[in-house]
Amino acid sequence: MGSSKIGRPHFCYMHLVDCHSDSLWLVELYRAVAPGCFAINGGKDMSELSVNFDVNDIRLRLIDALDLVVTSGGYGEFLKFAARLPSYSPRNSLLIFSQAKEKGFTPTIVMGYKGWLSRGRHVRRGEKGLRICVPVIAKERGNFDSKEVEVVKYFRSASVFDLSQTDGEAISEPLVPIFLEGEADEILLDLCVSEVERLGFSFYFGELAGSNGQTNFGDRTVVVSRNLPPRQRVKTALHELAHATMHHRSDIAVSAAELEAESAAYLILGSLGIASEDFSVPYLVRWSKGDTQEVAEASLRVVDFVVNFLRLYQARIVDQASDGSTLEGQVA
């Protein structure tokens, strides 16, 4: 995905080395890292320095990038295909997602055995389905008139299968998430870890099959794949922190949770001058099935979380600078 196509923000990239307690370096840091995103008020004392974060510009850049992708000819056909896919209730979506994670993959396109056959693909021999609950509906006559109405008699269990469990005619997605390359901002990563732990979760890097990160509310763990490139590792940690902070409710749809978590990671990185469109835009388009309004609404819901986190990040930098520490993390 070329930057000219999606309006990639033009930010400077810099290392922080040999930082001193003088507050001027921090003012210059914020001016350099994200021009136009911060309003800075600083006095002679470091404690007087404050930053007002405005993420709306970053939100608008994201929606513009999504709109451009969705309206492009290459993606239109895939979105038409996606619109015809079966839709699942939030409860069934959660069942599908959790079972797929247990099997070591992230679900993408899911449907029943016959559904795959009708699209020229077949489930591979030996594949175990993902179990969902399906209502059994019958028609009955009403008590006070002769009209027939549909009523749910009971629920039965049924199996669905992910695209990765099938073979046959190719179903190509013209846009796939690309890992972020480059060095990690270690201060940002450390803050993610400390915030996850403050919420009562254990954070660790581990081996994950078919997934970059995982937040488990049952055993209160957050795992990020140790095999990711350093900068992608930070983005995934932000994504999982958003899950741990905002998605403890059992009634939230998986798609809504994913849109919120990825939007939050994108807005935080964008506010710090780190471009993540190559991963976030395809990810958000996939989970929204091209409905950019859903992404716009999700990104609005996470603004408070984003701004609060950015203020914590600012405070962490100020604290380290006040201590005379050397900051070796890369900001962008």
C-alpha cells in the first residue's frame, strides 16, 4: 500500500539520546514528533509543562484512508462477497472466535459445510468444526387470529468451518495487513505492560499460532507473540491493552471489540508520529466489511482511552527526563 494512496501522515522520526532535565528538549520533542497534534504550554519548570492531545486529525486521516480503500475497484468485489457471508450473533461470534483461538488460528471467513460447497470449496477431511447455537424455528398460529407466526422452539448445536479449514476455488483478499517494521519505542512498550498489570492481568511474550496477541479474561493474561517485529510488537501490545481496558463485558460483539482495539492502537501511534496504516487499514476494513461508518463510530468511542494513555506516556517521559535518565527508545 503506497503512502500516496492513503494519505500517510508526514512526521519526523527521531531517537531520544542523552536527554537532560532542561524542559526545552521535551518541548522540541513534541514539536518534532507530531506537528499539529499537540498544543504545548511550558514554563521554566518541567512540572509546568503540559500537552493537550487532539486526536481528531488522526481520526480523519484514518477514515479518509479507509474510504479510499473501500471505494477502490480492486476491493469492491471482495466487499460484495463479504456482504453475502452468513452473519452471526454476538454470542456465536464469541464462540467461533474462542474455539478458533484454542485451535491456533484467527477466524476470517466462516460458514457451514454446504455453504462452502456452494462457493466451490470443500472442508478438508479430518477438520473439526467450530460449534455454534442455531435456533430451530417453527410456524404456529396465533391465539387470537389465524395468522402464522415464527417462534423459536429450541436451540441445537451446529458446526461451521473457517476458510483455513477448506480447499477449492481461490478466495483472494486484495489487501492484507502488513507487519510494521522498525525499532520499538521501549518506553511506550513498558507503559503498555505496566498498564496491563495495573488492570490485574499478567503480561508476557509467548508463542502464539495464528495470532499476534491474545487477551484472556478468564485467567487474566495478555500474551503478545514474541516472533513479531519490534514495532509491530508495540502496536499489538497497545491493541491488547485496549481489549483489557474496555472489553470485559460479555455482550460486546467481537467485531466491535476488534474495531475499537485497532482504532485505539492506530490513534495512539499516529499521535506519536508512528504510521501504522499498512497494518491497521486492511485490518479495520476486514472487520468492518468495508463499513467505514462503523470504524468512525468505534474510533470515537475510544478517544478518552487514547487521550488518557497519551497523557500517561507524556508523564513517563517527563519523569525519566527529570531523573536525568538516558532515553534510548525510538519514538517513531
